[in-house]
Amino acid sequence: METPIAQKIAERILKEGPITFAEFMKMALYEPGLGYYMQPETEIGKAGDFYTSPHLHPVFGQMIAKQLEEMWLLLGKGPMTAIEQGPGKGFLAKDILDYLKDKKEELYEAITYQMIELNPALKGFQKNLLSGHQEKVRWRERLSGERVGKGVLLANELLDAFPVHLVQMIKGSLMEVNVGVFDEEKGFYEALAPLSEAEIGEYIKEFAPEGRLPEGYRTEVDLDMRLWLQEAGAVFNEGFFLLIIDYGYPAWDYYGPERNRGTLLCYQRHRVIENPYQDPGRMDMTAHVNFSALARWGEREGFKCAGFCPQGTYLVSLGMEDVLEDLGQEDILKVKGLLLPGTMGQTHKVMAMYKGPGELPKLRGFQMRNQCRVL
């Protein structure tokens, strides 16, 4: 085993027996000090293994700031809390707060920006980056716990990194992928076993076409999203929005025949690695979001879907094209990576959900296209 986390996972398996893939993924990504997201040397951006929309250009954060302003107005103005979970290096927070301080002074005075970051090294980087807004920003340890008034919960490429169960249809039975280990030299292997939780089977019955998978079909089941929605629903005392930006599909597209091996992928130095056991702890590991599950589970927790569409459509609806006139050619090329087909503009989706009194608010970002009804 080449990495410390691989050694720790192997030791656990050799002691306790095979574990679910969800447990493997959780340890590989989040084990304190050893998991990919928890190491001080983990690098995000062009010099690292992956990058997100805020790394392309500050205009992305400026557009999200405009969205926060609209949500603030719909919530009746006054003090508002924005919580960003999984903020990476803090670029989105900085771009939002820079824009509000420069352009929207009233909202800047009203907003408190909270960050949830598990990695101590990244938290230190964020604090340095956001030193110009130190009176506005604070960090919280977890989503659950302290309650706030009204506001917005931001999740930009957060849910795709939740640990997932892997399942496969074999001879008419739904089986779960477990992870075993030969020895420290030969590495990990997969073994099919009965489902570890009944909820996994219920998930497939609800979201897969006709309630089952084709023979041999493999896919992911993310049960942590439901727990996350429950926690989110308990944070705010008043009306609030969830703003979720991630790559994924509605259920009718998620289970297409072209995805018969699932959507799980790993990234290392911007290269796609299909084998999750190749270098755990040294590569990012993700699975696409099932937005239908997110919407339906959210509804059961009291949320209403306020909008769902591709990121490019959303940003154009917010007025992205208006800012292009003030940008140079190099900047325009970067911004196109946020908008156009074949880029994050198509692969990434935006979903807004609302929980609170009154009618479901209408948001500008979804006026061109709103696919909530297909979820």
C-alpha cells in the first residue's frame, strides 16, 4: 500500500472484514489528516487535481452575489446569513464579498458570511484571503448546531463528493459492492454482497426506470444527501434558500444506458482516473448528483424547488452577458468555460430550493428555463 490512508483502510479490512464502498470512499476522502480533502498538501485549482467555477473567473462569484441580493430582497431585507459549505480556497466567498462591498453596500452591511471547512490548512488559506472582510466572515465547525435567522446555504460542488454506495444488478438481484484486501502488496478487490441498508433498495425502486436496473448495470446511491437536507432544514429559523451548483442529471437521464458503469470518477492532475483503488488519498473522487433525489427528498423536508437548469442558462439569465462588454479577450475566453455547451455551462446544473412562509419566490436565474417539473 503506497499511501498512508490505503494502509489504514487495509488494516481495518484485515481486522474487521470487507467494508462497503461508501465506507472506503469516506475514509479515502475524509479521514482526518490522511484523506484527500483533509491533507495540508491537497491543492485545488490549475496547479492541483481539479478546479471549480470560481477558479475560472471572478465574474462567477459576482453573478452569485447578484443572486444573493435577489434572495435577500425576497426575504424582506434586514440581517441575513450566507453559509457556504465546502468553500475550497475561498475564492467564491471573496468574489461575492468584494462585489457586495463595492456595489451593494446595504447588503454588505446586512450579511454575515459563514464558512464550513474541515481542512485546517485550507481554513488558514481562507482566513488570509478574506482578511479584508474579517468583520463579515466567521467559520463554523459543522452545518448542524448553531441556528441562524434567514439566509442562504451555498453548496458549490459539495454534494458530488459525498460518499456513495455502489450497487449492481446480478442475475435479477440488487447487490452492493464491498471492498476487501488481498494483502498489502496485492491491494484491494471488490466483492458483491447483500445490501447493507434497506434504504438502498428503496432508492433504486424510486428513482431507476421501472424501479429496477438492467442486468449487469452498476450505479451509485447517495444516502448522505438526505441527511444533509435534514441538517440544512434545521439551521435557519426563518425563510431561506438552498443554492446548489454541481454536475449531475435528473433521474430519467442519470440511468441512461451510456452510464451502465455509473458516474464515479477520480481526478489527479486534471486527468480522469477510473480506478478508485489506484491511489487513494492522492486523488479526488466524485459521483454525479441525482437531482431528482435531491428535489424529492427536499420536498419531504419542507423545501420547494424554485429552479433547476444548466449553469450556462442560469448565468445568462442573471445577466452574465452584460458584463462581457467590459472584459478583455483573455477574460472572455475564461468566462466561456462557465457558459458554453461542452463546458461547465452544460455539465454543471444549478438548483435553488426554498423553505419558509409565503408563496414560492420566482428567481431571475431561472426565467429562461426552469426544469423543476421534470424532477
